[in-house]
Amino acid sequence: MGGPRYFIVAGLGRSGSTLLTKLLNSHPDIQCLGEEISPFGINTQFPEMPYSELITTKMFDGARAHRGFKLPWDWILKYPDVLAHIKAINASVIFLTRENRLQQSLSVLLAQTNNNWGSTQPYEVQQVAMDENWLIDTILSLEYGNLINKTMFESLSLPMIEVEFNQLFDRECQARMLTFIGADVRELTTTSVKGRSIPLSSAITNYGELKKNLAGTRFAKYFVE
């Protein structure tokens, strides 16, 4: 049968990684954890232990054959040595992306406004105004950050699958992920809730103004639900 198989959930913040982690963890043969290598993760308990040893001996309870954790871009920048150890254990990579950068930017702003970065309750404040320059800078940062992050993982030559945020509840997408991991295909569930319950055009109070100002630019494509 062989030993356990490891994977990571990679991607930028506000791309749905917490949701995906909880979906995968609902599978009886998969243990998928959160940001275990981070300033508040298990690595802080064993600061001298190599990451590959930490992952294979300390991070998981050993009950499930497929073991993964969330490794966002921010913590790779803080702990770059982790990449060599990910490669050493031949971990598979689920690379999560969010094609609509306006939605992702709004998620960043709403999370900051509400100081709510989880997926356990809706945002109390659902409507915000967006500064146009901030939006442009944020979209550019997300676009290029995603490209650099993806290119970096591709350079590791590890098994990798790319998944889009809006496909996470799609049965075909879930089946593709589970097959990639090597787990039996079954429906995945979660107790996570959607932070924003109103349309994009309602959540951004100056949506119409932004859409008009950015019409004809490379950012216009993001003004869709």
C-alpha cells in the first residue's frame, strides 16, 4: 500500500483556500489542515526541526492516508526553505486561483473592514467604497503575485493541478481533485459560510463609477458577477 501521500493547497490570500481546506477535510481518507507552517503554526513548536520531518512526523495524527495543509504565498515568502522540503517528500500541489480579481480585491477589503479572515460567519459590514488607485494596485499585485507563485511551483516539477475558486462546489472539479490526490471520489461538504451575501455591484458602493472609469482598460473584464 505504501506510506501516506502528501499535498499542499497553494495560492494567494482570499482565493478560497480556507474553503477548499475544509472541503477536502470532509473526506474520510483525507486530513487537510490550515496554515501549519506560519508564524502561528506547528513549526513554532519545533523551530530546529527540518520542515520535511515536521510534516511527516509531527503535523498529522496519522489516521488518514492523504495528508495536506494550506501553504499560502505570504508564508512561503517568510519561510522559503519550506519549498525544498515540499519537493523532498514529493508533495502534490493543488494550486488555487481566483480569476475575477475584482471579487478577490473586494474580499480583501471586506475582510480588513470586518477584521474577519475566516469562513465561519458572514461579514457584518457588507458594503464598502473602493478607491480606484487602490483597486488598480491591488489587482496588479494579485495578477502578478499569482503568476510568480504559479511559476515557482512549476519550477519544482511536482505533480500539480490548478483549480478555480468558482469551481470548488462543482462535482466534476471535486472529482478531478480527489483523483489527483489519489482518494476515492465522493461528495465534499463544508460548514463554511459565504462572507458576502449581496451582489458585487451592491457590495461596492461606487461600483458604477469604477466600472465607467475603467471601461476600455484591461480591468474592465472584472466587472462581472
